[in-house]
Amino acid sequence: MSRSEQAEFVVVANRLPVDRVVAPDGEESWRTSPGGLVAALEPMMRRVDGAWVGWAGQPDLELAPFTADGIRLIPIALSAEEIAEYYEGFSNDTIWPLYHDVIAPPQYHREWWDAYVRVNRRFAEAAAAACAKDGTIWVHDYQLQLAPAMIRELRPDVTIGYFHHIPFPAHGLYAQLPWRDQVLHGLLGADVIGFQRAQDATNFLAAVRRRLRHEVKASTVTKADGHSPLVKAFPISIDTAPYRELAQRPDIRARAAEIRAELGNPKRILLGVDRLDYTKGIRHRVKAYGELLEQGRISVEDVTFVQVASPSRERVDAYVHLRDEIELAVARINGDHDTTGHTAIRYLHQGFPREEMVALYLAADVMLVTALRDGMNLVAKEYVATRFDNRGALVLSEFTGAADELRQAVRVNPHDIEGLKEAIMTAIEMPASEQGRRMRSLRKRVLEHDVDAWSTSFLDALADARAKKARA
Ligand code: F6P
């Protein structure tokens, strides 16, 4: 890449902010990539003069860099085998379950690890080539844990940040990983290593101390070569503006009323919105809702449950099984309780545009976030940002990063089905005055700590690291 094409600021993430989609008739288009990472980074990237290195979501795509919505995109090609071994395999069938407290058993395969190393090097080389002298590279998430050290070796002049969007597990679990030391070395190549929760940073530092025997003082690791990365929590958030604006739009509010009417105008609508992932506790909430119907504590005429489960990682076995389990459970509950006029669970295995999501959030009286483990959970924050009317109740798992901040939610341990049922009933029966009191405080937190505040605090830490480097 010529010097004039290099950027001062380079983001490196597994996915580009857009995925290439090819229709059955061969026509190609670009669609916003799934997940919270893209949603969080896009607004900041529009403001800086930067480049984004990532995969375009399809096998064997050799694409030249291009610009979309004002962001310079540098696509990384992955072969079908690399997608199977690096993305579906090591990232999503080894690291993902291990880092989410082994909710599903992690698979350890040496050929997956080899592919992970190879692909991390490809991302690192592309980022190193794209970054201007003394520039900044910000690496994202568990798919690229080796990239920081690889970039550092190629480009010692560059300041490197790494942000980890998912949990970092306790040492007793982390120690299972056959490549535990290599991953720590990879991450420690960064100058600033950010986590969602203070507990994640503590777990990482404990692993660094125990495995590598590095000295750790006041969130700073001291390595033998003098490099001293800062390790800290930077809880991520959302861009609240589009949610606030859409929620006030008359057509979206009309759509919310229409959704309620389509569901038969029940007294209460419960809503779940997740990628179809075993970490999200969808089975647990379906079970709790089914038992409440079974016990006659609620009826389908009065309380409908809408579950949006967007398709995700559909070629990974654990996700295939999960889909079967959830769909069986939903069909059983609907079969037992539906009437010709009312359905118990309206299950939607689809993704929806943001406009429809905001209408759903506005239509929902109770938002159910029952993840068994979640780095942050931005759905909880989206619901809160949408509810400008200060109505609605949020049921929130204590095992999400969001629970550290959203103190006025109805907190729940989703493993405790009786407790979950009580929390759902509390939310269903919550008086409007209490909804208002809680929602005002939740909104204050989310609006004050938005994604801008998050990226600014991380970039400030990186600027400090750059200044420290210059002095050294
Ligand atoms: O934050 C977790 C994460 O894996 C992100 O890295 C990603 O953007 C999102 O979830 C969606 O996952 P995937 O890219 O595997 O579809």
C-alpha cells in the first residue's frame, strides 16, 4: 500500500461493517454485519479518517479496498477451509464456549489453532500495511487475540489497542486452553487492553501473573522487554440517537400499535431479542414462561411472548442443536396453550431492520434479557434508549456486563427458573409509577454513558500510551 493510502487510524475486526450477500439470481449487495461490535464502532469510524480491516462474510472473496459510507474498507480473504477452522472452529467452537464459562463444551483441535494463527497473521499484516507512521491500530475481539503481538513485531512505531467484547473467564477455566500462554502473549502485544467488566480485567491479569509470572501493578503489566500494557474495563455502549429519534417518529409509533393489534391486543407483551446463541438463555426464559402458563398464573389472552432469534453461526453443531431444542420447546408450548385467536410465543427466526426493532421495543411491556453469560448485552441498552415514554420493565440477568450498570432493572439469575418466573411476574405486574422511576434512572445511565463516551475513553487511554511511548 502506498504511503498516501495509509491511514492514521486503523480498526481491525473479524468482520467488515458490511457483509457481501449474493441473491439466488447472482445479484450482489452489501448488508450491515450482525452483532454489537459493528453497531458500536460504526459511528466513531464515520468521524475519523480511518480504515477498517475485516472479512466480507463469504469464502474466497479477493476484493480490492473500497469505500462505503465514508469508511475505507480493506477486505481480508478467507478460504472455505479457513472459515471452517478459524471462524466456526477455533473462534466459535473453542474460544466462544470456553470464555462463556463452558455453557457448551469447547472443542480443542490442533488444526483449528494452526488456522487461527495463520489467519491472525493475515489480519496483522494487512493492518500493519494500512497504518501510517506512528499511527494507531485498534484490534477487536476474540477472533484476533494474536494480532496485537504480531502487529507490534511488524510495526513497533504504531500504538496498538485491543478491546475484548466478550467475557474473559476465571483462571480455572482459562487454564484448559492448550494454547493459553500463546494467547496471553498475543494480547500483551497491545499498549491498552480493554475489557467489558472489571472482573474480566481481573481474570486476565490473574492469568498473566500465574502463567507468565509478569509483575502487575495498578492495572499495568510490566514485561521483561520494558513494554508495559495498561489493562482496564471500558464498558461498551450504544449510539442512543437513532433509537431516541426512531422512537418519536409517528410511523414507528403507529407500527408499535399495529404490532400490539396483530398480537390480539394482549394486556402485556414480553419480548426477547437475541442472536440464536446458547449463551443468551433463550431456553430458560421459554421454560419459565411455559411454566407460568401451565400453572395458570398468566393466560395467552393476557400475556404474549415475542422472541426474535436472529440466525447465527448456523454451521456450528452447538447452534444447530440449540435451534432444534428451542423450536421444539416453543412448538410444544404453543401447541398446549394457543387458542385460535392468540398465540403464546410468537417466535421469529429472522433479523429485522432497526425501524422494526424500535417498534417492537415500544410495543413491549417487558424486555427479557436472561443471558447465562454475556460480555455486555446491548439489547438491554437499546430497549432503555428507546423508552422515551419512561414505560416498560427490563428483566436483566446478573451474568451480563450490562448488569453492572443497569442497577434499576429487575435482576435475575436465569439458572433459577423459580426466581426467573418471579422476576417475570414482578415485571408484568409492575405499577406504572415504579416503571417510570426505574426507567428514568436506567435512561440516565445509558444516555450519559453512550458509545461516544466509550470510544472516547478508550482512545484517550491510547493517546496516553502514545505519549508515554514518545517519551520513552
Ligand atoms: O461480540 C461478539 C461477536 O462475536 C462479535 O465479534 C460479532 O460482531 C458478533 O458477536 C456477531 O457474531 P458473528 O460475527 O460470529 O456473526
